[in-house]
Amino acid sequence: MRYLTAVEDSPPGAARWIPVAEPNLCGREREYVLDCIDTGWVSSRGAYVDRFEAAFAAFCGAPHAIAVANGTCALHLALIALGVGPGDEVIVPALTYVATVNAVRYVGATPVFVDSDPATWNIDPAKVAEAITSRTRAVIPVHLYGNPCDMQALGRLADAHGLAIVENAAEAFGSRYRGRMSGSLGTIGTFSFFGNKTITTGEGGMVVTADAELARRVRLYKTQGVSPGRQYDVEVVGYNYRMTNPQAAIGLAQLENGAALVAAKRAVADRYRERLLGVAGLRVQAETPSGFNSTWMFSLVVEDGFGLDRDGVMARLLDRGVETRPVFPACHRLAPYRDEALTLPVAEDLSRRGLNLPSSTRLSVADVDYVADCLLECRRRS
Ligand SMILES: *Cc1c(COP(=O)(O)O)cnc(C)c1O
């Protein structure tokens, strides 16, 4: 049951095409979407939005879950709900998807970039401590590629300095830290359901929190600032950040298979570990102590001793029909946030030498072995 467009996308001559990520719509997605069409509930009201929110809150072990249009507006709403604004500083990892930082800019606050831990690749709590000032209002830990952040150390810092934690769990559906689900570990948590994420709604996102007042504010700002139950009574300047009922229908069906999809991700990662751990010149992203990494993307560093550099490996793998991704660029090197004076060696090194391998839930053991074989051949031939 392979995804047809993936095969059609094959570069000419490639016998095989293994995409880095692809959606797995293997449950009741079709049935639920057709139900939306048959009943006419295709906009942002309807039973599936409520059902998806309730099921997602239960999955995360959090009292409130609010479905939104995408993961970026989930972050934006989280910061608005916390009252973060101009003059405030928000500590972010330099090594993350740029949406994290854009959301800080949307509210007029200043992102403060912090380096990563070289083993886990996540924001380094010791560096966070050094970056805190009297203007710091919040920290946004990002569980990079699914690997949970050191939430205990970050929690201690947040408590000591009165900071909010906006947990960006966009890549960490089903990850856990000390037995608790990601998304429920901070003051407020956010998810993305973009097409390449562990569960998808096409485009979509979720805000999760235990705080009823934050949840109320997220709902208010998500719907043009309109008071609940009073259709044209506008309290604040809000946004239209709603998720549609068909999106939520897909999301509910995905969530029904959530545990199985996480298990499939983890099985892919476990097989890669069996094949690649301890190989000279490859350094796999280390799982956080006390954490469970649902492994949205299995990731490693191609070290200088490997024989071929990261970009060379990517080109060689592409020739063999294996799609890979470079690790995100460090955000302080991107045009809108460029800061030549700032040097963050770990983030810069990971973005130069880091690689995501195909990590789709649809991969078989034979597929993973093929990718591992192709990667190991790079070393032998060079
Ligand atoms: C996917 C992602 C987001 C949000 O993405 P959307 O495309 O807006 O849903 C935010 N942060 C990180 C780290 C992500 O991986």
C-alpha cells in the first residue's frame, strides 16, 4: 500500500524512491471526511472539531486542547495568551524550525538565541540560565525531531525566574519526559499537523494547557476576539486561526491510530540504531535521559572522519532514490534574524553536518536496511 505520488516523484533512473516523510492515512480518515461532505459540515464548526480536541486533550493528559489552523498560529496564540509583547525577551533555541522565532516577532517581542546541547541537540539549560535578563518572559523549548528537552532543568529555571514555558511539541507527538506526554510539560504546549508530521490534518495545529484562563484566551484570539455565545461582541483584536471540521475529521482518525503511528516511527528508529550506532564517522542524536523520543525524524551527524561530507552523502543517497533533509539552518544565520556577532558553535555545527534520514511510518525493515546500506556504502567507496 505504497503512496503513489512518492513513486511517481522518483528521479529518472532510480529503481526505488524512499521519501523522507509521507502521510499515513491508514484509518477512518476517508470515512470521516466523507461524513463532513455528506452532512455539509465543511467549515470550522462541527462535531469533529470538538471530538478531536477532546481526544487530543485526553491523549496528552491535559485538561484543555484548542484546535487551530497550523502549528505557527498555535505558537502565536500561546504567546498572545501569556501576554508576551513588545519589550519582552523570549529565549529560543537557535537550532529550530523558523516558525518558532517568527511567532516571537509576531507579538513584537525579541527572540534571544541560545545554543544546543551537542548530544541531544536541544536547547542547553545552562546556556538558557546565562541568557536570562530582567526582560525575559518566556522560554520556548523545542523537542527537536521528537527528542524531549530537559524539562526538569528548564522547569527549575522558569520557577526561579518567574518565566512561562511555551513547549513547542510540533515534532514530538507521542514523545514523553519522565512518563508525562509532551505538550503537557510546560505552561502551554503547541503542536503542528502539517503533512510531514507524525499525525497530520494537512495543515493544522493544537494548543494544549492545564490553565483554564490561558485556554479561554487562546479560544478568544483564535476567533476574531468574539465573546463566546455573543456573536458580534468583540472583546479584543483577534485572528481567524480556526481549524475546519474536515481537517479535524482527518485528525481524529489519525489520533485513533496515534499509538500505532508512534510505535511505527520508533520501530524505524530502533532499526536505524541497530545498523548505525557505533559506526565510525556517524553520530546519532542521543535520546534525552528520562525521555522517550517518538522520533519524528531519525537524525545524525556526518563527522569529518566519515570520508564523505554531509552534502556529499545527501547527493549520493539521492542517486540511490533515498531522500534526506539537512538539519535546520541555525536561525541567527537566516536573513530576518542574522546576527554576525553571535556565535553558537553547537547549533552551527549541527546545521552544517546534521542529516535527517527517511523516517516515515510506512517504511519496512527492508527499506530501512536499504537506506542504511546506501549510507554505509558512501563510506566504503569514498
Ligand atoms: C512544523 C513545525 C512548526 C509549525 O509548523 P506549521 O507548518 O505552521 O504547522 C513549528 N515549529 C517546529 C519546530 C516545527 O517543526
